[in-house]
Amino acid sequence: MFARNKINIYEYSDYRKFLQDFYELEKSLDPTFSYRVFASAVDIDASLLVKILQGKRHISSKSIESFVQFFRYKEGKAEYFREMVAYGKAKNDEQVRKHFETLQKMRPAACRELDEARYRYFQQWFYPMIRSALDVFDYRGPEHAAALGDSCIPKLSANQVESAVEALLQLGLASTRKDGRVVPTEAHIKTKEHWLSASISEYQKSIAELAHRSIAETPKEERDISTLTMALDSTQIQKIRDILSEARKSIVNEANSMPSPICDSVYQLNFQLFPMMKKKD
């Protein structure tokens, strides 16, 4: 096998993507390499292997060691592969976060830096807020971090502001102009990582808590919090989702029409729709 020593397992957190890339690299180096040859080497059916590489099936627990032996992994890499499989199989947010964070601890610094920045962006509620604040606040470096943090609601430390700006710059979500001011870019984070859903859930919980605090801490004239409880046909819930989607688009368009120089605040708008009672069959 030519590709075994040419592919770095630590550059991956998705074990099926790792296996697919290995297969394609090995095939390019050895045209005789096939799904059947690969499957035979790890003692599984070729059709099952194809489904695993396509992301439709998982490696069984008893087959994990066959893959470890096939790649001739010892200790650290062997444990990393096992942890990748556990991460891929994780079924709830807590398990996803646990296994992803374990993987990150096992990876060399050079391999984990960008993934950690993406992960932190969704884990820390104030990272997206600081990104928007850069449209309002004239930030030119660490010397302005304390002042920006002091203007936030709730207040942030200078270290929190600096870590947020550093991550935004690293992710391409902010850039430094020629005059030295740091401003947000039009870029967006694109990732299909397994951890994304779990991180967004945590972010939404944090934002919901901020909304709760604002009821007591923010004057009524500076906020708008309303609720609506109603009976619905749950089979038609998509109609409500569509209305909310159109409302979000309209609000975004209105906000985008406001030039940055006239903006003086950052606001958070939450949409929450959830069941409170359901009739039993």
C-alpha cells in the first residue's frame, strides 16, 4: 500500500472522509487497488465498505481493529482512529462535544488550529456579537479591547475581546484595513462538521439566557420582547416556519440598508417556536 504513509490522520476528524481520501489516493498510486481489495484487507463486505465511504453506514465496533491493523497504527494514531469512529457515531450533542474535544486534544497544534477557531466561534456567544460590533466600534488593536468590552452588554473583558477579534481575523470573518481599523468581512463560515449542530445548540442556549437577563437589566424602551401562545395544527407547522423565514429576510434587508457609519449599537433578535402541549393519540 503506497498511501498509508502519505496521508495524515490528524488532519481529519471525520473518519469516513479520511477513508475515502485514502482510497482515492491509493487508487491514484496503484490502479489495481479497488473497493474489493480494500474490503478484503479489512475483512468486510465490499458493498458495506462503499456505503461507509459514502457516509451511509458506520464501521462496526468489531471492525475498528481491522482498520487499525490495516493502517499499522500504534498507540496514539490507533487511539485517534478509534476516537474518530466514536465521534462519527455520536448521537446527541453532549457525546458530539465530548468526542470532538477529545480529538482536538489528541491532534498536533498545527492540525487543530483552524478547527478550534471555527469551534470557538459557535461556542462563544460574544464572537458573532464582536463581529457586528466592529461595524460600529473603531477597533485598531489590543489597546482598544478594554473600551470595546466595556461598551458590550453584558460587559466583556479585554482578553475576551482580543480572543474574539483574533479568531475572526483567523477565520477571515474580519480584516484589517490599510488605515489599521479592523472591520467585518462578507465571508461566512462553511463547515459540514459533525460538531456544528451541537455548537449551535449551545450558542442558542447562551443567547436565550441573555434574552432572559435583558428583561431585568435592559430598559423597556431599549428592547422589544413579546410572546404568543396559540393552538396549531402541527402538520402545518412549516407554514409558520416560512412566515418566520420571510420575516428574517425582511429584517436583514432593512438592517443592511443602514450604512455602517450611522450605526451605533448591536442588537440581538431571537425567533423561538416550540410545542408546549400535544394531544395524545
